[in-house]
Amino acid sequence: MLVNRLNSYQKLEELRQSKLIVYVTGDRPGLETQISPEILEYFVRHLDNLQNSDKISLFLYTRGGDTMAAWSLINLIKQFCKEFEVIIPSKARSAGTLISLGANKIVMTKQATLGPIDPSLNTPLNPQNPAFPQNPQARLPVSVESIRGYIDLAKQELGVQSENNLTNIFLHLSNFVHPLVLGDTYRVRTQIKTLSRKLVAQHTTDGEQIEKIVSFLCSDSGSHDYPIYRREARDELGLNIEKPNDELYSVIDEVFTSIQEELELLNMFDIGTIVGNHNSVNYSFRRVLIESIVGGTDVFVSEGMLIKSQFPVQPQFQNGPATFRTVFEDNRTFEGWKYEPSQKQEIAQPEVSV
């Protein structure tokens, strides 16, 4: 954990009269990460170190991920506190919005956005992302609502009603999206509506309003990328939204800027640019952070070596100029979680004299 962030975390805890946990899933293009079930065991350790607190603030930045992991995280945190709030510096989309619905209060900066809860599945079976042909692990996310929209387009806009024609359309889709991924989209869509109703019911007891909010978040917004800013979240969805004052906003911005730089969220993962004129480059990319003052840092890291090779290409014409084809290899040697104690923990260690 960087020293300047430790000071900012202490300031945030003072301003919010709470204990703080920071959770950021990086969305650096080409190295995107998502909320996943494996985070729960790391959160347990941070929460155990906090001990039972009257109030816990979750500083959250994410584009989404596994809905059941988000649901489990909400219920896990609430076992350790009487009041739970989420602080959103920028994006808390999809499953991140689901987590926010589970909070008693949502602190949103002027640029912060929630989003529709129509999660995108990201599995090894997803289609290869053509924007990153040199990175075989880069996969296109499959939006639950996009699958539904494809079928609705055929039925409602194009007027396809024949069972045989609809079957052919579905089979054509399965040539591009793995059938198991298609099956998961149906399961997740049903699941997300059930979870959303339970969480929205914490904000209002009006059954009609609950259904209106759930329908909007799960399908009626029209786009997975639809941004919900704090005014709409407060005035139209009826969520308990707090606008930070200047002092609080300044600290939130300091924290997020520091994390943004550390995870290089604004820099595309482009192998050619990283390797440059070298034949090979060792790398270590930090991709997810879970941090707290007393719990230190759990960081998800990808490490390895990027290797550039050049192969001669047969000239198109006799005696034509020699050309070469450049191929990049990502030789990943480690991918997983590492633990780093905070400076406060290191200082607290007793000195041993010999």
C-alpha cells in the first residue's frame, strides 16, 4: 500500500466515522478483471482485522462480475457492522450496482455512475476479443441482455415467428457464442431479478416502485452501458444517495487517482508498445486491489515475459524487398493473489534485538 493512500484512508475513516475497505477491479483495456467468488476469503481476513464495527465503508470501483459473489459480499460485510455504506469514486456498474443496492447509503461523486444490472459473462469459453489478437486470454464479454436483444430483434422487429426459423437463428448464434455461455445467460438473468428485488426492498416498501426499479435496472434502461448518475439514482430510483462535500470529495479523488495510476487504468495493454525495440520484456501487472489500514493489501497480479520474434515473409514479387512478420508471445509465469502488509502493520511489529 502506498504511503500517501494510507494517510488518505485514515482521513476517510475520520470523515465517515467508519472503518474502510477498498475494492477495485481494474478495467485496463486488455487486462480487464471482474468481481469473482475468490475475493470472499480475502475480505474475511480484512473484516476479521477490523473486528465488529458500527459502520463499514466500502470504497468501490468495478465494471461488474459474478452476481452471486456480489450478493455474498453484501451479506458477508453486513455480518460485521450495523451500518454499511458504499463510496463510489467513478464506476460501480452491473454487479457493482448490485453491491451498492445492498448498502444503507451510497456516497456518489459528481462523476460516479451506477448502471443496469444486466451482467456480462466473462469465461474462458467466451469469443476471442478481435481488438487484442495478440492476447489469447482477451475475451469478449457476453451481455445477458444482448442475447435477449438478439432474439427480440428477430421476433419483434423482423417479424420472425416460424419455430424452424427461430431455431436456425439460435443455432447461428451458438456458432459464435458457446452453448454453455448461452445457458448461463438465461440462468443469470433469472437470478439477478430475484436478488435485485430483495435489495431494492431495503430502500422502499412500495411494491409497484420496487418492480419499476428492478425492471429499469435489469432490462428497461435499453443498454448495458447506460450511466446512472447520482441525481437519477436519488430522484428517479429513490435510492439513499449522499453528495460528498468538498473536503470528502477531495480525499475520495486523491485515493482514486492514486489507484488509477498504480493499476494503469488509462493505459491500454498493448504488447507491441510495451516491448518496443526490445526482444523481450519482463512484466508485473497489478490488476485488482483489496485494501484496508489494518489488513494491508491483497493484490491480484499477472507476471511473466513478453517475447518478440520476427520471421521472414516470402516477397510477393521476385527480387522484392525482404519483409518480416512480427509475432509476440505472452509467457505468463504467475497469475494470482499476493499479500502486502501496510506500513502501519510494519511499524507495529515489535523490534527484536540480538
